[in-house]
Amino acid sequence: MRNWTKQQQIDTGKRQGTTTDEREELNRLRRENKVLKEEREVLRKATAFFASEENNTRRRG
């Protein structure tokens, strides 16, 4: 119950802290950042794979 009261005071500007909306946005941005990092890693690995395949093909041909 105290936490709810404290959060209400923050949300209404009576107390300093992270508002509910800010907290939700921060969580959304953290999830989005995680996905983007995972996608970047996949692309990095794919680039390295295809670059090595191209090098192998050139050596054979």
C-alpha cells in the first residue's frame, strides 16, 4: 500500500522520482534496445559468414 501511495505522489508531482509513464517508456525502450542488439549481432554474424564463403569461392575458382 505504501508503494502505491508513494507512486501516486510521484505521478502527481508531489514527490520526486520516476513517474509511471516514464517507467513504462524506459521498460519499452530497454526491450527495443535488446531486440536491436540481437538483430545487429545476427547481421554481423551473417556478414562474416558470407564474407568467408566468398573468400573460399575465390580460392577454389
